[in-house]
Amino acid sequence: MTLNIVFLDRDTLSPETVLRRPAFDHRWAEHDRTAPDQVAERIAEADIVITNKAPLRRETLECAQRLKMIGVAATGTDIIDIECCHERGIVVSNIRGYAVHTVPEHTFALILALRRSLMGYRDAVARGRWQDAGQFCFFDYPIRDLHGSRIGIVGSGAIGQAVAGIATAFGMTPMFAARKDATDVGPGHTPWDEVLETSDVITLHCPLTPATRDMIGVTEFRAMKRRPLVINTARGGLINEAALVTALTEGLIAGAAIDVLPTEPPAADHPFFALVDRPDFILTPHVGWASQEAIQAVADQLMDNIEAFVADSPRNVV
């Protein structure tokens, strides 16, 4: 039997990524991107659908009577109506474990850039400040070592653990934050309030859920007594955006770096664009996951998941 495979948004994987075709009889249809109102038509005759960000809601899934499997080219599955899939017996498989190096490395690239004021010094040199200084160096922006500092890590999964390992190598003291409203602190974790009060860096590596949405707001920023750097490479929505603007402009934190937003790409009038010229703020376009090695791992695992499903051994089932 020839299976119809539809990839809704190939452009979400880099052009350099090699996407091998599955080793079974199939027809392949590939779209660079798919708008929400195009999904139903494109999946109508599909047996297998591949998506990264194109949404698969109940009303569109009901148009795909042949659909047997959804291969998610990512870890998150919030774009898919999982309940509807379970009702119809549609297998959903996602990607796991691919970002354990790329996201921690991006996290520390952001931490180092802020901690050593690389953005400020780069821009100052471009403006001719070095010549104006008249000596071998100048001291316009603060430079702080990581060694001896404390890093609060929100999320103790594989990525959080990898961040802790890098932090330890730098001579930092890692602390895994307990849940915000936890009454009992489990082994290996530090109370939430203590993490806020004593961290020099706070970095987020947890999922976005109703419990974690806006988990850091003005109240939390005001509790950060050591004016830490705040890093979010996890999910947009974990930090209240208006509160972050307030925290930076009022000097409640030493700097912030953000790689993820609730809506991507953001609108041209997003408040973070008022901050991008500041030396203590970095905004990157959701590329923490996007090393060439990691994207290739996504593509390879995606095909492995599809082939496993067709071989009646589905894996990474959500």
C-alpha cells in the first residue's frame, strides 16, 4: 500500500538539513509553509502528516479521514488537538532529546555576552570609542566573572541538567528551583524564593503550562536582590513581558536575554523592540535549538519515528 505523506512546513528546518525519504512505498508532498486556513485542504488525502508549527485542530483533523499518524518535527505538541487524535486512533510522535547540547550552549552564549557586556563594547568600538579613550582599553560597561556566582535553574530536565553541568565547569554554583508554590522542597532543589533572592543568573528551562504562565512578573523581579541576569530559552509566556520591560528600565535586573516569545514572529510594535539597542538586552529569534547538528538530529529522528510507525512499532508516542 502506498502511503501519502504531507510535510506542511519544510521551511522550519534549515535548507542545509538532509531530510531522507522513508524506506517504504509512499507519495511525498512538501510545502514550504502552510497557513492555518490551508491545512484542511492539504491534509485531506494524507495518511501521514508532518508538522512543526502548522496547527492541527479538531475541525481540520476531521477533514482528513485517511490520517493515521502525525509526525511532529519538534518536541512541543500544543499545536495539535491530542484529544481528537486519541479519539480517532491517530498516532502522534514527537522529537525528544535533540536539544540537550544546542540550547544549553545558546544559553551560555547569552549569559557570557551579558555578563561581560560584549554587546556594549562591540557597539562602542564601532562608534570609535576606543580611539577616543586614548589608551589600551576603556571601562564603559561592567564586566563580571561567572566563577563564584550562583545560577538559578528553573526546570531540572535534561536541558536544565546540562546547563548545570556547564555552570559547574565555569565554577558557578547551580541551584534547581523548586516549584513556585511548592510546600515541600524535594531533594536537590532550592526553595523558589531563595533562588530569586540569591541568584546572579536565572535561566528558564521548563514547559509553558497554566501553572508556569507569567511565573516571573513584577513581584518576582522585585524579589531578585542580587540584580541577576534573566535568560529565557524555553517558552514564550513564562515571563510577563511588560514586567520585564519594567525590570530593565528600573534596574531591577542586570540584564535579560530572550529567545522565545508567545507569538512568533512578534508584531513590529512589540515592547521588546524598544529595548534592542540597550547593551543589557539581547533578543534572538528562537534559534537556541537551531544548531546544524541539532536540526539534523530532528530530521533523522522524525524519519525514524515515521518508519517505526509503519513497521507497527510506534515510538515517541504522545
